[in-house]
Amino acid sequence: MRTVITIFSILLGVSLAYATEWGDTVKYRYEEPESLTIIEGADKVSVEVIDQDGFLKEYAYQGGGNKVVKSSTRYNRFRADCCGGWDVTTNGLYFGFICTPGTAASLSPDMGKSMEIGWLNIIGVERRLGMGWRMSLGVGIDWRNYRSTQGLVFESEGGHVKVTDDPMEGYRFSRIKIFSVQFPLLWTKTFKRRSGLQPGVAFGAIFNCNAHGSVKSSWKDEHGKNRSVTSDNIGQRKFTIDLYGELRLSDVGMYVRYSPYKILTGTQVLDYRPLSVGVSLFY
């Protein structure tokens, strides 16, 4: 059953005890708030409400001033109240491991050594939709490193990537690295706090502008010194869309991210459509 709190009723009841006349009538309604605190002072009564969207709101009645003063601040330190249901936010530092499902095992990078790291929203805007729902759009960054230590050699040829399984003597590793500017469009639902923790889910799409890509192969020469060759001309797909889902518990999340798009153009052999799983922080 929904808990409905009318702030006007609380303040009115306490103010009558003070026998002080009201000015304008102010009425606020919350459904299923996270918490409610009534603070009574010598000449001031205030009500603090933390709603499902994570806002700490204070409604104070000053007896001598004959008025209600309302203030609103973010309970979550990673958001700032902007205006009329919109917030400015920064969140989602993450780290994960990458695999390439559907690719032959002999051509797949090592999942335990292929990683991504990024910042989901360096800055973003959120719209509060009510009942714990939010919609957000932001801009962030992402690095993905597809690494092989099992004998694959990635090389640039004619502006594309080719792969061989004939490593040079002293082979150490070969990798593909892609840097992206990303634009996450997400829907988030937060639930009531349990034992001080707030569970939630997020899902949506991430639009990627894959601004830079490179390949690198490294080996040891006959003198035991590390040698490498690098190329920035690999023909990565400039624009891709990822599907994103996440489970959150307060400031920690577990995410899954999948791209139905090939990340490399001009090659039928490396049909890499990355799937990543990892941990995200700060919400």
C-alpha cells in the first residue's frame, strides 16, 4: 500500500500548536518516500523528506516570519538539482573484461587479458520521471584493448587489420586498441532502500564515435630486448551502437554490454562483436 505524506498537514498541525497564523497555503505530496524527519526547534519547525529519486527536501516553518521556506538538495553526491525535474550528473567509472562471441576460438583475443575501462557519463543530464524512474543522456569515454598472447599477430595492411597465427620468434603479445567517445541514453529505476542500500537497474543504448584505433605487436629480439611495431591505420568502424544493462546497489554496479556491430571494417576473418562484463562505480 502506498504511503502518502502531505507535508502541509504535518506543518499545519505543528504550527497550530504554536498558535501562529499562516500566510500562503503550501501543499506537497510524496508517494513512498525513503525517509521522513520532523525537526522541532524553539521558533522553527521543519520536515525533511528523502524521496525515491534521491532528493533531500526540507520544508521549514519559521514562526515569527509567518512563511514556509522550501529548499532542495541532492542526497546523492554525484548529482546536482538543476531545474524543474532535470539534474546534472557525473557517474559510472567502470572496468570490465571483453570477449568476442561468435568468433572462432583460434582467432579470439584472450578474455582474461582483453579489457575495457571508461567513464560512462563525464557529464550528463537526467530527467526525473517519478516513482524512481529517470532518463539520462550524457557523454563519456571508453578504451577497449583486445589482446592475444596465444600466437595471434594483428597487422595493418591497406588501412585494415589482418591476422596471422605465425608469430615472430620471441613473440610476447599482439593487441588491437580502440578509443571511443560515447553517448549513453539510459533509463534507470531505483527501488526502496533496504538496510541502508538502494538497489536499482539501468538499461538502454550507448552510441559510440570510435575516434581512434591502433594495432601493436611485441617480441623479444635475439639480445633479449623488447621490440614492437605499431600502426594507427586499422579501419575501425567509426560509429557503433552498444546495448547496455546494469544492476546497481547504491554506488556499485555490475554491467553487461554488447555490440551487434563489427568493430573492424574490410575484414571477414575478424568478426569481432564485443561482449563485455564488469564493475561500475559512483552513482
